[in-house]
Amino acid sequence: MTLATWPSATASSLTSSNRALLLYNVLAAIYLAYVGIGGQLTGILLWPAVALHAIFFFLLGRSWRGRLGDGEDFSI
């Protein structure tokens, strides 16, 4: 995660950071929801953590889609 979000001199570094954080948050939300539904290791802050990662995913996705409309190249 650190290497994916490390700032660089190129303009695409923001894109790779956004993409890495987007992927991290969606995977974290899915995993935490899976753990919560399975009944393993549940606690009082599990569902707020799922919601927080889902909110971050939504906000990062909106940001990424906004940049797609600007004509930037998002190819891998």
C-alpha cells in the first residue's frame, strides 16, 4: 500500500494512489462484512468500520469518475 500511494514526480501518481486506495477500501469493506456475517470476531465497532470503508470507497470512486471526465488517461 505504501509503494502504491508514494508520491512521485509524474502526474499519474495521483491516479495510482486513488486506484490503490479504492481497491483497498472495497476489499476491506467486503472482508469485514464477510467476518461480520459469519459471526466470527464481531465487536461493537465492526459494522461502523464496514460503513466507513464503504463511504471511503464511494467517495474515492466519485473522485476517480470525476477525473475520467477530464480526459486523463487511466490505462494500466
